[in-house]
Amino acid sequence: MAKPYPITKMLWVPSALVYCVSLCSAYTPGKFYYHSPTKERVIGLTFDDGPGPFTPRILQFLKEHHIHGTFFLEGDQVPSYPQFVRQVRDEGHEIGNHTFSHWDFHKVKKAPASVLTKELAQTEEAIRKALQDPQFHCQIVRMPYGYFNKSWLLSALKDQGYALVHWTFGTDWFLKKSADQMAQEYIKNASAGGIFLFHDGGKHREKTFAALQAVIPALEKKGYRFVSAQELLNPESPKENAPSAKP
């Protein structure tokens, strides 16, 4: 079984990544995370399905607000935008694995653990190639469509050294909504220790970007700050091992 990687505290340095290693243990492999028990007004900021054309705009916006987030990369998108993958890393953001083909595992009936293992491995290889770093390995996975299965998923991820990270709120994939409607829903659903899901990859991300530009300053005015999933999910805090219902 792969060993968990040491946690990395991310410090803002223009156009560079500073990893301060070995502050404490990172995620627990095989554990399910979707919120932090903190009472502080802090929210984990996460992005799925990238990299994509809007990734640099989102990165620039986060940089302007001195925010580090978590980007769950879709493996089949990585070869098209390797420079954006490097930019995510170089600007101090956390990288997670979002599988290679974005399969809906609710529909995968035959050997789903084997399918997942292959998907994760393909994504790791794509990310390593993009980063030009043969040692890189993600610590966390986010399943497409929020898939969760108690019978096999966590054990399969544990065997490969991954933790599972979901979210407490997201709405930017409902494209019939306006950017303003999306923003107001994110703001309404903000909570201490929550995890927001946005998308930097996929279609019509102009709505996501517009909503993000409204959400961040509005919640900062309310005293919230935004961090990566890794910074939010302090491994020393007690967390539930599985959800009571499908997220």
C-alpha cells in the first residue's frame, strides 16, 4: 500500500511554489472527507474537470485574492493543456485525481474497482508527464458525479494510497442558471468548514468564472477565507469515515 505523503503548507510566492514539507501527516488513505469540523469561517475551494481554457483565468483571479485551492484534474484533458497543469502546481495549488475518462461509476457494473484503478493510473501518468516529474503522485481522488459506494470504493482507494474528497455545495454545472443565480446560491450555502465545488474544465465555464468573481469577494466581506482542501482538512480533527447518504 502506498504511504501517505507529508502534508504541505502552501505559502504564496509569485510564480513559484514553496512546499514546506513534513509539518504533519497528510490525508488518511481510504478515508472519506467532505467537510471540516472547524468553527472558523473557512471554506475549501475546489475545481473539477480541468485543465481547460478557463483554468488560467481562474488561477489569475485566485492569485489576486491570495487564495490556494485544489484542482481535481481529469486525465484525458491533461495532454491538451500541460502548461496549465504546471501553472497549477507552480502557483501553489493542490492537485487531485478526477479519473481519466470521467466515467459515471453508477453505471459501471463489471469489475468497477479494476476500472477505477486503471483510470487513476492513467491520470497519474498524464499528470507526471505534464509536470515533468516522475515522482509526483496525487494524495486525493474526487469521483465523477459524486459517486460513492461503501462496498468497495474506500478499500480500493486505500490500497492505492488515496483519500476521497467530496464537497458540501456546488451548483455551477446547472447551466440553465445565470451566473448571478449560481453566485447567490454559493453565498447562501456558505458554512464554516464547508467545501465548494466549481469547475474549471468543461463547457460554458464563463458562468463559473463570473460566479466565482462574485462569490469570493462577497464572502470575504462576511469574514470567510478560502483554502485548499489539504489546508482545510486537518488530519488531527475527527472526521466521519463515510457519508450517511449519497452526496
